[in-house]
Amino acid sequence: MKIRILLLIIAFSIVSLFATIINVPADHTTIQAAINASATNDTILVQPGTYFEDIDFGGRAITVASLFLTTQDQSYIEQTIINAGGYGHCVTFDSGENNDSIITGFTATNGGSYYGSGIYCYQSSSPTISNMIITGNNGDAGDSYGGGLCFMSDCEPVCSNLVISNNYANEGGGIWFHDNSHATMSNITLTGNSSAHGGAMQISYSSPIIDHAVMYDNNSPFGGAVYVFNYSNPQFNNCTIYNNDADYGGGIYCIDLYGEPIITNSIIWGNTSSYDLQIFANSTIHPPVVTYSDVQDGTGEFWFGEGCIDADPEFMDPSNNIFFLNASSPCIDAGDPSSPLDPDGSIADMGAFYYVQYGFGSIEGVVTNSETALPVQDALITIGNEQITTDDIGYYIIEDIFAGNHVIYVDAENYISTSADVIIIADETTTQNFALDVDYTTSTPIIFELEDSPEQQAYPNNTTPYSNSYDDLGWIEVIAEDEYEISGVALNLNWNSLDFPEEGYLFITSPSGTQVEMYSAVQTGIVALELETDEFNGEQAAGSWIIYIFDSYGDGGHQVTDAELTLNVSQFMTVENLAVEYQSSSTANVSWIVPDPFGGRNLDGYNIYLDGEFSGSSTSTDFTISNLTLNQEYTVGVSVQYTDEESEIIEIDYTHISANSPEGIISVTKLNGNYPNPFNPITTISFSVSEVFSLVNIEIYNLKGQKVKTLVYKQLAVGQYSTIWNGKDDSNKQVSSGVYFYKMRAGTYTSTKKMLLMK
């Protein structure tokens, strides 16, 4: 069946764009028929089975995949077979395809051709090839090139997770690179391939990058695994080349004519040749560059470079093709110190598989307020299954953590939660400090009841007041979960906002008598506490205050003694639901709303900013910005101007595109934002795509970094888009209220933004 997915292109008008999933054999009995019927951006999903055909992408930017694509079940790679029947190429790319032409999740076998019997790439064709088994393909016995794969004439494919086995060609049994074909290949295995020159691969006039490759049991008279010549500078990083056989160069053969491979962090061991050389090189003028590698019998050779060793790598079980390192291997931590660290945080190892260094380490650090640099006490630190809270100076330490990659999370009341990726190294202590941002959108509930008494006093941090002075105290907002009572303190049921002074203590005096005010949080939700007295002094921090309340009369009969109350301090109120709408080729309308009322504050108007520069003021909730250029990206900001203070500037990214020209040029790939924010229960996320048929992925994460929902995972054309999140996860369950992050990835572009779900 065909599944049509409606994509909305938002360029301040809406256009429908369709992409199709074509199912083989339900919609078409052959893969080629499905390709012929496909359009740009389509996906051809192939069910398990053997398909006796040779397929040609014909220049289409499409994805052809087995069920591995949708399930990540590797068994589908072996179950879904393209069999060329002994003639031609199993797969052809020769029409200038780029990386948006994707094949994944197949076995390609029984091809027979002069060039690339398994997969053939020619004339600037640079597809994406991943998660494939390419096996049992044979070129012509007399003159053939690349039994498994052929990359020829300016091809730059991206290849990963390939098994290339038991292929034959006269030149390059597994792979043939020729004529400026600079492929990028990672996590590949080449085994059982054979040829006259380069059992696993031959490289001519090309400089591919080969990363984390294993080559074993290949054979050729010249270069059991690799043959390099003709102005080629391939890079071999973290490769293991073992038990290949040749007359010359059991591992690698490179001759004059500028065949100069660059070999780093690799192991070349146990290969056999008539002349007992792992690397055969006949030129001291253009030699191979070999550094930080383990090469058998390499000591004394002119190419044996910095950091090289000649010692048994101590593979775990090479007779069964298990090339992991034993704990005593000299290749552990022996790689180039400037290379990226191994995942366990140690110096790079030599070879394709790093040694997991078992052990335990520690992590320590200090958590502070990002605005004041004061310590945050009782912040919850979580790493793996371990948790601890910070002490009174914000310090924490967690010991006996398993070495390796971890994510550490920090949660504290009245602060925005955060996390960090860390590497724990065995027998070492890692330092990870955090500076938390105050979360002005939430408050801590009142946690006790105050009864009536002749006098109550509250001091920040339980200190003694001195040098009384007076100032405008304003409002403090709190959220109450249950019924509570406060004696002698006036209550106001409005939502109010406060710019809290940076100095001062709080002094609360109740009226005489036994007056007690009762309020239900179920009915009122949010209340504002107005303090009766305006006395200040002492250096204190704005943000979240802890106020200690005690019985000044000492009789203990009227109130909770030494109780602790946490109040959250909010900023000046900012604008919400900021939006920009196209008006003309040079103007756009900016609009916003402001929550009401303002708690008695005098609001004088609004300031508008364009790319950080002041653009004008308004007393209404809209404004026209001028002198704009079509297809230009801008940042528009609006703040609230109070009598003496200005609120935070709220900004939004905007691309000036005519509503009548949805085909207008999109100059950037960008995650623009979501509207409304905060929201309940639906919000719209807008974004733009500037590259043709870019694979776009937008996902929702919670504060612990756990994925909640995949909103978009699709190749999209150039344009403005939006997608809606209804507050539900991938299981269609409603998520709880709180802060969520949405992350967009498209090519090399990555951006993350925050939104607040309120219920």
C-alpha cells in the first residue's frame, strides 16, 4: 500500500506537499518498478525475500530500504536480498546522485560486471550506503574493477556498517577507488576478497578516509589487503589488518607513483607474504606515513614513524575473528594522544576495537546560582543509579561510578534542571560544576501553617536585622497546594509580579488580636503575599529566598517554631505569544499579549528591537517594523517598559517572505520556535529548511534528557514548515506539565529550544 504523508509548508501561507512510502511487493512486485514510480523524497520499503534484479537509482533522491530501516532489526539485512543473477551490477548509481540517495539494509549478491559487480558508483555519484552485506560478487576474470564496490570518477559516497566478503575482481577484490573518488567509510569489515592487485581494496588517484575497518583473510599477489598507487593519499584510522596473504605486502602494498597512505592508530599484524613484509613500500621519497600503530616486524623500516610499536597486539581470539584486545595488550592507550578519546575516556587505543577499561571513578563539583554565584544547597545530583544532594556550600561528590560515558542530571527547587555528558575514568576523579538558572515560572508551595500570634518575624537565612532602612518591597508570589492559614499578613488573590531588591531582610508584623485568614489552593491556585513592613538591610541575593520564622515571644503556643518557608521571586512581567506577520516587501507587523493585571505597577508601553537594536516604542500590543529585505532573516524582540524598569526582552526569529510567494528563497535551516509558549495542550513548532531534500529530525525531550516524542523524521524540500505537538508521547499518553526541550537536526544543523506545558 501507499502511505501519503501531508507536509505543511508554511511561508505565511500553506501549500500541500506529498511524500510517499512505496511498499514492495504490495505496490510494485520489483524494486526497480518502485524506483521508476517514485518521486523525490519518497521511501521504498522492501519486505524480506530474494529479488532477482539489478536496480538503478536513476538520479533519484530517494531511500530504498529493507525493514531494518523501521525496526533496526539486523536480521532483515540477511533476509532481504538483491540477486543480480550473475550479470550486471546489483545496485547502480551513475546519474549524479548525492547523499540524499540512500540504500540501507540489504544483502547485494551474485553481481557480474567489469566495474562494481555489487555496487557501482560513477560520474560524481555520491550516495549514502549503510548497513549492507555485499558478498559473492565476481568481476570478469580478465579485466574487472571492484568486485564488491566500485567508486570511479569524482564519487564521494558516505558508507558505514558494511560487510564486504568473498568478492572477486582483477583490481580491488572488495573495493576499487579511482579518479578522485574520495569516499568516507566507517565501521566496515572486508574478508575473503581476492584480486590480482589489492585483495580487500585498490586505491588509484583517490584519497578515501577509512575509519574503524577490519580486513582479514583477503588475498592478492600484490597487497593482500590494500594496494595503493597513482597519486593517492588514503587515510587509515583505527584499522585492524590481519591474516591477509600476498607475495608482496601481506597487509599493504604501496609503490612509487605517489602511493602514500596515512596510517594512524592501526594494527597490521599476522599477514603473510613471500618477503615477510606487512607493508611493502619501494620509495623513500614518497613513503607511507605510519604513526602510533602496531606493525609486525616494522622496527627499523624507513616508514616506522612516531609512536609505532612492534609487539603482539594480543587479540582476544583471532582464530575465530575476534579482534578485541586483551587487558594486557600493548595497544591499549597507545594511540595518538591528540586523537579523540575512546568512549571510556582513555587515550585512543590502536586497532578497530577499543578496550573497555573496567573500573570505577568519582565525580565531584559545585552547584551555584548563575546570577549570583552563590551556592545552591540540596540540589539533587543523579548519575546512573546514584543520587546525592549538595551540602551548604553547594558541593557534591559521588564515588564508585563505573568507568565510561555517563549523563549527570541536576535538579533543584526554583531552578531550571540541567544535565551534562561526562566521562568517568577509572581510579580518577572528574570535576563537573554547574551554574543553575533561576526558574521564574514556578514557585515552591507553602509547607506549613502559621497560626495567629501577637508578633511574627521572618529573616532571610535566619540572620539578625540591623540598620533599618525603607524601600518598596512589592510582591512575592507563591503557589499553595493545600489549605493553609497565615496570621496578620494581608493576602491578595491576584497574580502579581515583583522585582525583588538585592538587599534586605524581611520583617513581618501582625495586627493585634487573633485574626486568621483561610484560603483554599484548590479554589485560588496562586496567591500573592503582600508584606506589611518595608524594612531592609544586609547583602542578600535576588531569586529564591528561604525565610526562617520563629516565635519572638518564646511561648511556642501560637505558631510553628523555626519553620522554613520557601518563596519564589518573579521578574518584571514579560510579553507572551510574540508573533511576526508579513505585511509588504519592506514591512511586517509585530504583535504580542501581556498577562493582566499588573499588580499595581505602572505600565508605560513597549520597546521593540530589531536584531538587538532599538527600533521604536508602542503603547498598544502591536507595532510595524520597516525597511526589511525579502528573504532576509531577522531577530525581533519586545520588552515591557515600566515607570522605572524594563522587563526582559523576548525574542523571535523571523524570515521576511511574502505570503504570496511560498516558493521564496529560504536562506537558512533553522528551528524558529513554538507558539504559544507556555501552552495547554497544543503548540505549533515552526522551522525552515534551506537544503534540498534534507533529512529533518525533530524530537521532544524531558528534563532528564529522555526522548518523549518524535515529531518529524523525514526528508523535506526547501521551505517553511510547522508541526504540532499535542502534549502526548510516542505511546500516545498525555505527558505531565513542566519544561520540555525540542531538538531539530538537519544535516550538520542542530538546535534545541525550551517550551513549557501548563495544565
